[in-house]
Amino acid sequence: AAALAGPASAQGYPERPITMIVPFAPGGPTDVIARLVAETMSRSLGQQVVIENVAGAGGTTGITRASQATPDGYTIMMGHMGTHGAAPALFKGLKYDPAKSFDPIGLAAGTPIVIVAKNNFDAPDLKTFLEAVKSGGAKINQAHAGVGSVSHSTGILFNSIVGAKPTLVVYRGTGPALNDMMAGQVDFMTDQIVNVAPQITGGTIKAYAIATPERSPALPNVPTTKEAGLPGYEVSAWNAVFAPKGLPKDVAAKLDAALAKALEDDNTKKRILELGGTVPTQAERGPAALQKLVESEVARWTPVLRAAVDGSQ
Ligand code: MLT
């Protein structure tokens, strides 16, 4: 009798291009990291990993769609600390569970948070910036990429620590928000360094501080929040590759290996570092470490963000 067909085995996987859903507009930090790793993954998988930007609702539109895709290895996604850490605390009726709806593939990059503002914001340093944002109230505009995104969650945390109540302006990603900031159309945001490092270095926007314990080698002149007078604000984000739950084991193994290779690629590592990102250590890589990170991030962010939202009522 013919051998019983097993689960869709992956002998020939991948036999056609793979879609990587990026849940924000092109040109933002998640898109930048996605395109970087997708390029190297394509080479090692022997099929194109094609980026599809599906923006909206703080990234949850794209991640929900990816979570409902067939788990055959032909749809993966670039999620992050917002979609897979902050969203459950902020997003009513979230249609996925970051810790249950996915097969984690692995962490792609750490992305420290920088407090950035339009060049002509009238404050020479962080202390005067904080005073201006606090006293400016709703006259000050703060950009973010939707409820639960990294810029939104780190932004409302900033507001609750500072006691500021700016007007929040939503974008389909912090790429478009950055364009408005360079045009002086929006006052400030807390964004991932890999999006804003080139503009800060180029002088088209300004950075008041970076929210990490040490300065970034990519932005040596930007003080830490501790140095600049806001020691309570230390926060970093991360971007990571996920697949919908239920991949055949050998398909998952091929995706895991392709991401691991991308993180060993000299050019990929160089680009992530140049943009101020951090390359995951060996211990931080792979599915098990990412699953643990997601569980700990949801547990960490939920009370913090609930308090931040309650505090701002
Ligand atoms: C983006 O890629 O636009 C950002 O990740 C959005 C955000 O989470 O702030």
C-alpha cells in the first residue's frame, strides 16, 4: 500500500518565495531590520524572502494576519517588543496571544530607545526639554505608531515618568513619523535607534538622550538618560522573527538555521551595529530563548503600561 502521506514534509522546502510580514510602514525600524535579515536568509534558503508591509493598529493588523496564515513556512513575520510584549496590556480584544499563537524563530536585533525631537524644538538639553514638554501640555505633539507599538508603549511610559500630557499623533510606522519630524511637523517621539541614528548623525533631527545604561557607539555624543537627568527612564526594544504556530519540525529547523546564519553574516552584523542596534548573543538566539523573552516581556510590560495608562487618566 502507498506509504501514508506524513505531515507536509519539508524535503524540498522552500520551493517558492517566502513572505515576511512587517507590521508597519516601509522605512521604519522594523522594516530596516526585516530587510537586513531577509536578504541573508534568502541567500541561505535559496528562495527570496519577500517583505510585505501590512501596517495599522500598532502592528497588530499585520501580526494577526500572519498568525492566521498556514503554518507551512511560506509566511513568517518580524514582530517586536510592542507586538509581542506590550500589546496584550494595551490592545483590547487582541486576536493573538504572543506566547501561544506562534512558533518563535529567533531574536533579530536589540534596538535601544532614543528621545528625539524636531531640530527647532526650543530646548538645548534634556532638562529644559522635559520642562517644555511638561509645561507645553497638549500643545506638544508626540508621534507614535499605534497603540501597543514600541514608540507608543515607550512613549506613554516616558509621559507617566515625566508627568507630561502631550497630544499623541499616530502614524503607520515611525518611518513616516520621522519624515514629519524632519519637516518640523511633529515635536518628539521615543523611537528605536536603528530608525533615527542616521538622521541624528546627519543633524536633521536632534536626540536628547538614549534610554540605556551606557552610551551607544553609534551615537557617542548622545548622553544617557541617567547622565542627562532622567535616570528612571531606561528602556530598550527588540525585533524578532516568528512563524504562525504549527510549522513542520524540519521547516522550523531550516528557518532557525537561516536566521542563525544571517546573524553570523559580517555585513548584517555591521549594518545592525552601525545603526546602533545590538546583535543577539549566542544565548539570546533561537526559538527557546525567544519564547522565554516573549513570556518575560508580556509579564514585565503589562503592569507598567496599565499603571502608565491609569496614571494618565
Ligand atoms: C516601525 O517599524 O515603524 C516601528 O517599529 C513602529 C513602532 O513600534 O514604534
